[in-house]
Amino acid sequence: MDLALFKHLSNARILVVGDVMLDRYWHGDSGRISPEAPVPIVKVSKFEDKAGGAANVAKNIARLDGKVGLLGLIGEDESGQILENILADERIDSQLVSVCDLPTISKMRVISRHQQVVRLDLEEMFTQQHSQLLLNRLELVLDQYDFVLFSDYNKGSLSLIQQMITMAKKAGKTVLIDPKSSDLNLYRGADYITPNLNEFKLAGGKTDSEKNLTESARQLIKDAGVAAMLLTRSEQGMSLISANEKHDFAAQQLEVSDVTGAGDTVIATLAVMLGAGMKPKDAVEIANLAAGIAVSKLGAATVSPEELSRKLGQYLQKTGEHYQTPFDDVLQHIEFAKQNGETIVFTNGCFDILHAGHVRYLAQAKARGDRLVVGLNNDESITRLKGPERPINPLDERAMVLSALASVDWVIPFGSLDENDTPAKLIEQISPDILVKGGDYTVDQIAGAEHVLRHGGKVEVLEFLNGCSTSKVISKIKA
């Protein structure tokens, strides 16, 4: 597996087409039964709106740094507007088509004490006339993408999917499909389909033995004119099956918290990895790891490149290869983590020669929250602060070393002249929950502390390990 391709996730240009939905969650406590009917009363205290259906697939792609567009149908209503606003925040190029006669598909879940009390669905089936609108828009935007991913939830948006596939293949695009119909002939011409075990059986697949499973899968894709099937098999992992090959991948997560949206994560990861230039077998191997991460979380979770990188390191038993988030993407990754409710910790420094004091300090900083961001003085800033012989190691090398530490999630440079060699402006951009500084500073001396405190965050000062300093290391080397 060539992990160097992992650095090219943003090369993936993927258009998701399908049934988009707005997932709404109302959370609250329930301590009594209604006097009007034998149902619980839920006192709602929290509201959440999330991208669902095909929009969740696009969200998964965006969070893996793929360039993604989304084509789907919404109503001319508040739910449609909310969904478009969510997509804009997720860096998804929204190509949603509004129809005046039907509502945006919405699913509202009332949650109490981690249990779903009721789900309310607002939806009507879209017709071929509506699907024609998507087909027309597809023709206009197709040239902007290399991959087309169809996410079928059987809501009518893809009534004309055969014409859409034909159009995409004529344009030379790779086509992936998360199918809903048991008639796989609808997906003729696709490069990959990703049914789950139940969908496979409904389509005529046999599961009584491994031999029959393989033979029936090959017969199904042959009859349907599909190149390959990625069969997701729950606790049995997944299998990539084509006319001449079969590769099995064991499940990576034994303790499952929630399988919601796992199929979305699988096909999204597969598309991004293929778009980054990976071979199909390697792309599926990583999609399988992504599924293991996703099902360990609650709800329709997404997976980040950083999480995948760590999982890959464990899986391949390689410690020398890891993913360093491109500097330009760090702020967006931090925002994604905030949307997940994760606590962001920030610290900063030169970290010119990494020593034991740094390692302990960064581990202590990470222990304060979920994600640690390290602001790193750029080379010019260090020269101004430390003298013309510094830095010893240039920015990219210092960032690489820091990113390899388990305690560090993101590294981002600062230190331009207008920043006065302090991370104050960067801290204002990130607005961390916790600001950590090492040494004998008082809070009022720490750059960015006022902003963090003003926005409800915390500022902590940690002690450095005695006897450890970069200057001492350099002096000892010179001696």
C-alpha cells in the first residue's frame, strides 16, 4: 500500500447525486407520562440539524479533504434552506434543485436519555419529472468531476439513474453506487456497487456458503453489467468481488456503538481513496478501516484523515508513516472537530529541536481536551526571536516531527511581521476552548489569553521539565 498517496486526498473530485435529507434531532428529558395519552412527555432542551442521506455521503467526503459537489432535490421550504446552509459550512459545492410541489425530505427524531422516543418523517416520492431536473443539472456540472457517486435511498430522485449512469460513463467518469433497489439492472454500467448483506440477499445473492456467496455475486454483477461489487458484511467485514478476483477484509471494530451511516462512510472513503490514486484493493482496505472507526462512534459519524492515519499506523504496524494535515486545511479540520463537540486545546512554540521536556509538555496539554493544536513559529519569526543561527530545523521538518507525536493533532504556522511573532491572531481565528502555555508566565502575559477568556475558555500554565531546553542541547552539541 502506497501511503504517499494519502497526501493527495484533495485530488479526489467527486460528485454525489441522490436523495438528500435533513436529519433533525430534538433532545430532552422525560420524567412523566402525558395525561392526554399514554406517551412520555419530553421537555426539549437541545436541537440539532444534520445533513442526511446523500448529503451525509458528501459530508463524509468533505471531511476526508475530497473536493465534493452534491446534486439532489429539495423543496422550497425552511428545511431546504437549513440543509443548504449546513452544506455551505461543510465546504460542499451544493447543486441542489428546488421543486415547488414537494417538501424537502426531513426526518425528525425525538431523543430522551439516549433513546429514540419517536421518529417523524416528512417526505413524498419524487417523480421521473423531478428526476429529469437532476439529469439536466448533471449534464451541466459533470465536467467538473472525475467520479460520480449515486446514493440511492429509493425516494425517487434517481428514477432516471440509468440515463445518468450512461451520461457519466460517456464522459469517462468512474461511477460508484450505494444501491437500494433489489434490481441491480438499474445500475448497469457502474464501476462499483456497495450493497450490504441484506440488500445482496434481496437481489438474489446466496449466503449459505462462501463459495455460493462468491459465485452468486459474480453472476449478479455479470447479469447487471457492473464491474465490481463491494459487499459490506457487518461483523464479517467486507468483500471486494469482481469477475476474476475476490479480496476479503476482516471487520476492524469488535465493539460497535452505532452502525448508523456506516455505509455512507464506506462508499465515501472508497471514492476519495480511488480519487487520490490508490489501487482498488488498497482503497477498500482503507474504507474498511474507516468503517471500523465510524461504528465506534454514536450517530452518523464521519472519519477524519488524522483518525485514519493513526488507525493505519496500528493496522500496518508502521510508525514511520503518518498523515500531516496541510496547513491550509487545518482551520477547517478544527471547525469540523468543534461541530462534533470536541474540546480544542491550543499551545505554541518554536520546537526547533524536540526534546523530552517538549514531549511531556505536549502530552500534558493534550490531556486537557480532545484535540491539540500546536501553533508553530515560522522560520523568519524564530530568526528574529533567537538570532541568525536559528532555526536549526526548517518549518516543514519541525512540523513533520511534531505531527508524528500521538499527542499532536494539528500543526499550523504563525509569525509574520504583522503578527509581531505572537500567535494572538491565530488564536482569535481558532478560538480554542483551552489555551496552554509552558513556563513561568502569568495569564495576563500570555498572547491570546484575553480572547480565550472573553469567549468562555480557559487558560492554563504548565511547568517545563527542569534541565531541558533547546539552547542547552545546542550548546552541548557545540561543546
